[in-house]
Amino acid sequence: MDIALILAKHYPDKVWSLVGDEYANLHWKDDSPKPTLKQLEDLWADVNIQVQREEVEKLRRVAYRETADPLFFEYQRGDATKEDWLSAVSEVKKQYPYPHSANSQE
């Protein structure tokens, strides 16, 4: 569990400091209640999936730019088929699949 990452994602407007990654070293400097260790643990799975999805999106953007986007423009000019382009998109998605959470219906 990455406490700093959880806090950055779910408490971005709060003031805190953390030495290492131990809850005991979390110093809450905000007027709001300090989240409990249990609350942070409950948030971890979603944060972890969110970070993994963001990484996949970065990888997909690069792959689309290198493979599918050029085919899209060729398709627009009539130099490639729509199926060529959609196939390239599908290959990128297959190469970089999104992670699924335990609750996911994807």
C-alpha cells in the first residue's frame, strides 16, 4: 500500500507529511479529521487500479500515435480501409489491456 499516493489521489487539498510509508509516521496538519489506517486500506485497491489504468492510457497513446493514427489518416485519404484502421486500434487495445478491479463489470 502506498499511503502517499492514496493521500495525493483522495486528499489533494489536505496538508500532511509522511516519513517513509508507515501510517504511524503520517502527520496530519489539516483541520479535517485524519483518515484512519482502515480508511486508507479500503481506498488502496481503487487507487492501485486507477494508477494502472493511467499507465495503460499512456502506453496506448504512444501506440495509437505510432500505429493507428497514421492508418486513420491513410483511411481518410482513401489509401487504407476503415477495417485496417480499426484493426490497428484493436491490436493496441489487445496489447495494452486495462486492469480490472474485483468489482469491475468490464
